Amino acid sequence: MPVTPAALAHAEDLADFVAASPSSYHAAEEVARRLEDAGFIRLAEDDAWPPQPGGRFVIVRDGAAIGWVVPADATATTPVHVLGAHTDSPGFKLKPQPTTGSKGWLQAAVEVYGGPLLNSWLDRELQLAGRLALADGRVVLAATGPMLRLPQLAIHLDRTANNGLTLDKQTDTQPVWGVGDPTEENILAELAATADVDPAEIRGYDVVVADTARGAVFGKDDAFFASGRLDDLASVHAGVVALIEAASSALPVIPMLAAFDHEELGSNSRSGAAGPILEDVLERIYESLGADGAQRRQAYAASWCLSSDVGHSVHPNYAYKHDPVVQPLLGSGPILKINANQRYATDAVGAAAWSAWCESAGVGSQEFVSNNAVPCGSTIGPITATRLGIRTVDVGIPILSMHSARELAGVSDLHDLSRVARAFFAG
């Protein structure tokens, strides 16, 4: 069945969002920019915050962003509905002393970030992107555009490559970016030039490697959408769209998008889900509403978190890797993630609530569970549930090529996830 014009428009907007978000820091700023354009007020954490009722707000902490709407009639016990997602993606991060090379080639010294499919990064036009901390105290964003490449060894020089290619994480993953003498060149100068800053003023940097190819719709009936960083910018984007739509409605809850950083590393950072950022924001909101500790806990007890992250669609060539019965299919709706060992936070009550939100949005849903013999990943869901005690449901969209430099989603699923998020924000 052909996808709807609204779903196609959503996919094109997602392509714009991903292109503007080559690093988690860029993604957080893009969330804030879009929300500010929609009338949200950006707050600084080291300032006093204005009264919350009737307001729309957003904060950025490093590579994380949180946006929320406080209804004009909100009270000390008004529940919060949080859609949690993450801004980072697996790949590579620039090391100290990053300019290297040999045999006349200039190369970038990088470290593996998270768990990328290494082979998928070969023979692509790549960029450097992230933040630069300067001597005067400023922090600026920078992105080079297409600049680097991990060239694969020709099959003439490795006749066994098609029998099983294995890349060494140190020796085989240092991309080329030019020809010359590495003692006379500085890759940070190339990055600094894109931000119009003096490279001599750089005192620190958090810079990753990102694929530069734009997201694209393709396939029979325009069913497919391929892009880098769908894990998890697809969820962040769905949440931004839904929050903007919800902001103009009368709401019985406080809708909130929490886009965390460092999920691919376990979320243990000041901007990760295991850190204090969400709790910090919630405390300040409820303080503004006059809540004491007991009232805040009362509000949490009536609150919900949707932990939204991508999951696995059944793969036609590797169906044996999936559960033999529960096999969600790309393009057939968002997924409800379930795991007996609490790698996902979904329980029976959460499953019923998810069903109600999907029904309200007019969206079909699928279930996901892992094959018993294949270890299950995890999400921010159990972390958020553990830290705050808020009831949490793990959901997402099914994709193929997870952790590849370029992942594959269903156009209709992307739009449907945002529709369910809108119903969730509506309370």
C-alpha cells in the first residue's frame, strides 16, 4: 500500500533533521532551534527560571535537550508524560593528537564509539562534527561536510575478502582526509575553519565522524527510508514534531521530550539517562508549581515515560536470528518491546497503556521480543524507571541494518511513531 503524503513529508523533514545533526551536540541544538521557532523559550540552567504555568520551554545540556509544555492550569500534582530518546549514534570519535598518516597520506586518529558495524563505514564520504571549547570560554559547533573516507583494500590485494572481512579496530579504521606530511598539517584547523575560529584557540574538543549522505525515500510504493543515525534520531525527531503539535492544545499533563546523550555507551554521564538531567528539570518544574516532596512523588506516581528507540525488524535472510513467532516487519507499525529480564521496562500495565495510545492515534502496533539464544540489548527505559520510579514503556520502530552507517526504516512507521507520541502527549 502506498504511504500517505503526510508520511512522505515526515520522512523528508526527518532527512533535514538528520542532516542538521551530525553529532549529538548538533542534534541537541537542532531540537532547541525547532522548538524555539515554535515559540518555546530556551532556558539556561544557571539562571533563575520564570514561572512555569502556561509556558513552553527547552534546555540544552551538552549533547542532550529537554523540551516541555506546562498547562496554564497545572498544579503541584499534575502528571508528566515523558518521551525519552537519545541523540548519539555508534561510530568513531576523534582522539587526542588527531593528525596522523603514513606513506604520504593524511589520516585522522579515531577511537571506536559504541558498537558500530565497522564494515558499513567503508567507502563512504564522511565528515567531522562536534563541539570545540575555546580559550576565551566559548563553545562552538563545527562540521566539515564531506572530508574523510575509510578506503577498503581492493579485492586484487585480498582475494579472501568475500570469504569474511574482519577489520582491526585500530589499524583498519583510521580514515584518510588528504595527502601530505602529517607533521605539517592540522586536521583541527580544517574543523576550526568551518566555525570561523582560530585553531590555536582550541583547548578541547568532542568530535565524531558522521556519514554525509542525505536520507532518502525509495523502494516499491516509497516504502523505505534509508539514513544514517536513525538510531535514535528517528525517535528524537518524532518527539519534536509531536511536542510542537501538542503545545497548542489544552493538556491534562505536562508533555516532555527528553533527548539524552551517551545511550550507546550506557548513559552514564551528566547528559545521559543515568545522570541527573531529567530529575533536575522535573524538580525545578514542580518547585515552580509549589510542590513539596510528597506532592512531587504523587505526580510521579501518575506519570508515564515512553522510552522510544529503534528495534529489529525480521530480516528475510536471517529469520533464524529472530524469535520464531514474534517477528515484527518494517512498515507494519511501531513496536512494543518486551523482555523477561527487564532489559526493556515494559510490563502488562504499560502494554495496555501503549495499546490505548495507539488506538487513540489510529495506529497499528507490533510486539518485539528477542530470540532466547540471542542476547538482548537495552535502552534508557529501565534506567529512567529505576531513577525516578515513573512507569515506563519501551517502544520504537522496527529497522534493518541497526548500527550501520546507514540504517533502513519504514516511511509509514516513522510517521506513525510521531502520531502515537502526539496521543501520548495529549494525556
